[in-house]
Amino acid sequence: MLDSRGRVVGVTIAEAPRRGRIYTTAPEALAETLTRVGVAAAPGRLDDPITVENYGRVADALRRDLRVAQVMCLRR
């Protein structure tokens, strides 16, 4: 989740597609949790650009790999 200035204010940690909901946590809380369990940040690029067509597949892969990606929705 980004604010109007593009700053990360929430990280999606779960979703309920049938209810149309996503669940987020503060980036600081996620960083603290990852540090506690010994997971270090490893910046990188996505293998596939996220599109409307592949969003579900790419999002599932990111969750399985326990990766976080900044995603911005653009209107066409």
C-alpha cells in the first residue's frame, strides 16, 4: 500500500479474494518480525512484470517465496 507520495505504508500479507479484501501490516512491523526470525532483506527484480493477466500467478509465487514487491496500479 502506497500513500499519495509513493511511500510504502502497508505490506499485503494475506487476501480473501471472495470477500474482496486484502490484509496489510506496517512495513516496520514486518521488518522487525523478519529480523527476529533471521531473514535478511535481499533486494531484487521480479522475474515477470506484473500485469492484469498474470497478477494472480505472480502474486502467488511471491507469497510462496516469502517475497515482498512494490506494486502500483496504473489506469489505462
